[in-house]
Amino acid sequence: MSVQRRLPAEFTAFHTLHHRAYLEHARARLPLATHARQAVDRTFHRLASTWADVLRQPSVEARALAVLDEEITKLSAAGNLHTPAARPADTPRPGSGST
């Protein structure tokens, strides 16, 4: 029997607000959509497991993006995938206000 832990409402709201942008961010850097989804899933899992600590950070968004970038880097290194060193000018970073 597994016990499912209820996530805080703040985390659920953060996930709902940022999931799509984070997925687009990961898709721009990873060659396969499955890898992008994996990076985003791992990111939100890490954030959920340390949510109280994440909330104590000066910027929740900055911490989340750092975790996402770490996960993208891990997948790139593990799979010998190509990840651009810099974002193209037309690829805004999630949360930058650009669409």
C-alpha cells in the first residue's frame, strides 16, 4: 500500500503556472521531447521534495530555473546529447516576460 502525500497548494499553483514554460525551455535545449519531459518531471520532483527550503530562497523562480538547468545538463551529459552553449536570441528564458 502506498501513501500518497498531498502537495502544498502553493506548489500545485507554481507547477500549473510554470510547467508549460519549463517544458518549452527544456525542448529548446534537448533534442528529444521525451528528454525534455524527463528534465521537467525531475525538476518538479526535486522542487516538491524540498518545497519548504525552496520557499525560503530569495527567488523561487530563480531556484526552480537553476534546478531545471541542472537536470538538462545531467541529461545532456548522460546521454551525450547536444545542448547549445547559449540560447538563441529568439528563445526567451521562462519567466523573462517575453513570449
